Amino acid sequence: MGFLGGQEILLILLVLVLLFGAKKIPELAKGLGNGIKEFKSATKEADKEIGKDDSKKPGSGINS
């Protein structure tokens, strides 16, 4: 249990079409994609900042 089969996915898609309409779904998907892209960008930027901070600390180098 835990994995979705083909019938469950079709049922979910059908419910989405009924709730939002066929014209609204591409707009929702585009907004979701943009949100994910922005989140990944912010995560990478935060990782870079953390990496810069770690390199300034003594003992954080490769030879320590």
C-alpha cells in the first residue's frame, strides 16, 4: 500500500477537471512549476551562502 495505481491517478485527474475546469488546469500547473523553480533557486542560493560562511571558519578546510 502507498503507491497510486492507474485507476487512482485517473480518478484524481477527473476530480481536478471537475473542480477547476479544463481551462484552469494549465494555469495551475504553470504556477506550481514557477513556485518549484523559485524554491529550488532560493535553496541553491542559501546553500551557497552557507558554504561561504563555513569556509571562513577555522578548521573547516579540507586539511583540518
